[in-house]
Amino acid sequence: MVKNHGNNSHSYQLEIWIDNNLVSTHYGYYNDWTRVHFNVAEGVHTLTFRVVASYLSSSDGEIHFSIDDLLIDKDTDDDDVSDVLDNCPALYDWWQTDNDKDGIGDECDNDPYGKDTDGDGYGDVRDNCPNAANPDQADKDTDYIGDACDPTDDRPADTDGDGTYDMWDNCPLIANADQVNLDWDGRGDVCDEDVDGDGIKGTDEARYSFLSDRNRNDATLDQDGDGVNNLMEINSGHNPNQVTSFPAIDLFDYYPLGDLDYSFRDIEGVISTTQVRKSATANEFVMTNSNGYTSNMERRADGIYLKSATYSGSFEYRYNYNNWVIIPKSLKLGETRSSSASIRVELKADSSQIEEPRFNRSVQLIETGKHNWKGREYDSVTLEFSDSQIGPNGYSYSYRVIYLKGLGSIGDGSGQLESATLTNIDKPAPANPGGGTSGGKSGGGGGSMPLGLLIGLLLLATASRRQRAS
């Protein structure tokens, strides 16, 4: 304890030195006892106290400084009260209140006010059942009402009884106290049909000695050497241990063009519409979307390309695409079509203000099979699109789209096909091998790419133009 003797016009600074090392400094102004705490290691030490006093205003008189009750002892709870003086030595309690004067501080006293109605050793203010004796204070649902007087068990459900509530259980219907989840997909291994997350179900991997549901790298291997990896073969219904000759699939059958109307429902239930119409020029089509996106497409001998686009969210710009393929004419399972493409971004008011970011684009056929939509089964293909902007500030992304034969895309992660009206499907005209700007990322038969990604692409291309212009 330390005290400054003098009037309140004085301030002081107390320095505590241990073995000639300054370890603590304290400041004060008042003529009252103040508790000061400092740490000292076990052993023999030299303690030095230095005090400096100064006037806050002009005044005469002497200043005295006192130190009393110097105690070197443990302070387990670090509350500046040594254990031998602390009425709650294991619980932080520098205020040291003790209402019932029993020598046990209120903070650690089960009955700090001397009132225990049910006589279970816990005072009414600390008792979770003050009128029902329960010395164990059990409260299994942790609602602060003891089990002895709680009419309801408010614990969340634990259906499988593995000690993890359903809301947090990665397998709520199958007991798995360890919650092991090899592929970190949110589903525990005991209920995950694809434990290693390689895209092949564990039941399928169990059929082949060279596959394991705990080795995600075996999916991308080509066991039979036919040019298609194990994942694609199994998911497309083929034997990965038997060489197969895969036919080329005409993707125009999966991407119809003509007079078409589609509606999509997003994850919030909002409906958007997409309309495709033939233009006056053979093999060219216009797609409009209720979200403000309009694109012009061209069907050529080797694929369907995007020529130009506008978006109401960036009304001052127009976008012209060069060599941007929406969908190739045909692909075999596992085959990839790669190309270089660009987007010419220009101001509508001044076509001399332009930017033309370049991209590497690829389309791969990764799965063939059957898919049910609205109660009808269709032949299906799954394409994976990958785009990478060329340059130091370039970005990359990829996405997958399922197409149904004779219908088109069934949507993406942000929206699913709700309805389709194919009034007039335009059959391919004679091949148009000519030049002209083309390329693709639009939505003829329901859209080849998610609309949100396409709009994002337009905005990023615009941002690229603005960045270089600045």
C-alpha cells in the first residue's frame, strides 16, 4: 500500500526497481492509500522504490510518501490482492466484498447473503432451483433452470445420440462422435457417398481394385489409356478398365436456336425470362433477358459464337466479341476445345475510346448420360467452361452447365429452368466459314453460362478499360 501525504495540488510518480531494472511505474494525485501490484520472480532480489513529487499549482508545504503492508506473496487470480489476504484467492475479485462477513468473498461464496431457502448449500441468488434442493446444480440444457425444477429439456435435438446436436452434426442421422470429414464438404465420412470428394461415389470406386474412396487423385487417372479419365468414364456409364472408342457428339442438338422462350427461377424464387429470336441474317440470332442483357449470336460450321452484347447495367458501353465460342459443333467425351478470344469494350458515345482484354477460353465435354426434367427423360451432356484473362491483372473462373438434347441448358447454380417453349427450332443453314467477329458466352438454348457470371464478365471487362484509361 502507498500513500501521498500533502494537499491535492501534488502529484507523484512511484518507480519500482528490481535488481536495478525498472519493472513498474505508478502515478497518483490523492491523499489516500492505494494498492500497488508488481511481479517478482522467486529468489533473492534487491527492491528499490523511487518517488518523484511535483506541484500541480503553486503551493507550500512538505510532501510525505508512505509505504505500508509490503507483502511478497502469490496472487493466483492476478487481482492485485495476495492469496493470504484474498477472500477469493482463485477468482478475480479486487473489490473483496463479503456481505455475510463469513470470510468468503461474494464472488466465490455459494450463499453470499445468508439466505438458502431449500438448504442445499446454494443461496437463493446463486441457486438455479431456489425452492427445490439440488446440491449438484445440474442443468443439462444450460438454460439456468436446474433439472430439479425445469419442466422442459430445451437442448437441441441429437437424433443419432452421438453427442453433437443435429444443427452442428455433419451426419445427424448416423452416429459419428469424431465428426471426421476427409474432404471438408460439410458431410461426415460415415454418411458421405463420396468420402474423398473426387466426384466418384464410394460404391463405384469399390467396384475397382485400382480406385479408393480415400484417394482423390485416382479420379483423374486414365486406367485403360483410352484418353478419358476414370471420373468421366464412370460418371458417363463406361468401364474405366476397358478401352472405349468414344463417338463425337453433335452439340448443336443440345443447343437449339430459333424462336424460343425460357423462364428460370433463382434461389430466392424470382422468375426471369430469356427469349431467343432469329435475326434477318441467316444463322444469326438475338437473345434478350429480362435482367437487361441482350446478345447477338452466330451459328457457324464449327460452333455457335457470341458476336456482341449490351447490358442495361452498363448502358454507356457496348461489347464486341472476337472468336468467343459459346459451344463447339461437336466434342467427344473428355475432349477440350481451346481458343484465344477477346472482348472489345467501347464507349457508345465515342468509339475511339476502347479497350480489348484478351482471354484463353476452353470448353470440355466431361459427362454424358440421362437427365429428367418435368417428368421426361432426356439425353444430356455436361460441359465445363474455363476462362482466363491474359495479363498481370487477369482473372480466371470456371463453371459447368448441363444441356438436354432438343431443349438446351437447364440452368446453373443461381437459377434453374422453370419452363421452355420452343416455337420454331431453326435447323443449321449451309456452313458459314467466313470471318467476322464471333465468340460466345450467352444463352441461346437457355444460356450456355450463368447470367450472373456473364454480367460479371462484362463489368470486369469494363473495369479493365477504366483501369487502363486512368
